[in-house]
Amino acid sequence: MAEILSNIQVSHDVFRMKVAGEYEGKPGQFFMVRKDRGLPLLPRPLSIFDLQKQKHYIEFLYQVVGEGTRQFAHLRRGDEIELTGPLGNGFPIHEGRSALVGGGIGIAPLYYTASHLLRPDLYLGFREEPYVIQAFKSLGLSMQVTVGGSILDQLSMNSYDHIYMCGPEGMLRAAQRMQTEQGYKGNLYLSLEKRMACGIGACLVCSVKTKSGNRRTCVEGPVFTAQEVEIDA
């Protein structure tokens, strides 16, 4: 069990949680998080928002969407939570010009990823009010924010060698179409937001179709190349 250092509401249904401890983790990886061993029984997958080994904490950005995350929202400083991770395959880190593109709570893995790249450009899209914008501004990077529209409208894929993206399935499907339409030859990495039960590949709940057959998002993902993954319409 780990101690909660803070759990701050940053939007009407979005929270930023800081947890004490010494953790490892790569950009795009996640932890399975559970309040305790009561109900609900299953933990929830949360992407690494930030991880500071020197300062001994990890942070998660999460949205309240069900009973499990609703319980997280009631946690306060000094409460304890159970973490298992890091899990999954994250974003491959390359040299070259990069863009980070997030939609809604899909921005969660991008803050930590940005710290591993050389001055990437940020594209953040929100349906309603933006959140944690000041945190991203503190990185001192070029950033475009869209509210109520498509952040992809601001993106010229061929300006970048590598694009790292996380968001709703509709946004990821649109990015796949853009890749074809614009003839983009760089690397387009998509981090999938899938429901998970175990986080270790045993239950197959999070299976996703790829060109080489079904793959487990929690083990082979959550990051896939846009060319390999088939996102259901």
C-alpha cells in the first residue's frame, strides 16, 4: 500500500493524484490502481502522468467514470492505495521532430512522455473546459489547445518524424485516415484506452484486433503503431 500525498480536482470530473514511493516506469506505461480489497474487486488502469524518482512520487490523471474511480475521488492526503506496475509497453522514444497529441483524458500519458523527448510540440484537445494546462505550459514547449473542436485539424503530420497520440477511439480512427490521406511515412503511435480487468494478459478482456491477430492491450499494448492496429468503428 502507498500513501496519497494529494488528490486534487482539476475539472468537474477529473482529478490529479500524487502517490508517495519509489517507482519505475516508461512513458506510456500504466499501473493498476485499487483503493482497497473491498468493492469493486477489480483495479483500474491509470497511465503515468508524471514520475519523479528523485522526489519519490508518482502522479496519475484520471476521470471519474464508474464506481472504482468514484472511490478514488474521495481519497485524501494520508489515505492509502494499492498500486501494481509498471505494466504494458509504452511509447518508443526516438530522436527527430515529434508531436504529442491528446484528446480529453488521453492527455494523461503525454506529460511524462514529453519529458523524454527533445522539445516536442503539444496538441491538446478538450470537449469542454481544458485542465492541467498550466502543468503543460511549465514544460516551455510549443502548445496548441482546442476546445469543442478536433485537435487533429491543427496537425500537419508530415511536419514530424514521430507522432505520439492518445484519446478516444474516434480520434484515433481519424488519425489513421489522415495518415493515409496525407501519405505520412513517419511513426504514428496510438495509445489505446481500453477496459481492463487484470492488467497482466490473463483475462483477455482488453483484446484488440491487429493485422497479425488479436493482441492484449495490457501486455502487447497499450501502444500500437497506427498501421498494425484495427480500431473498431
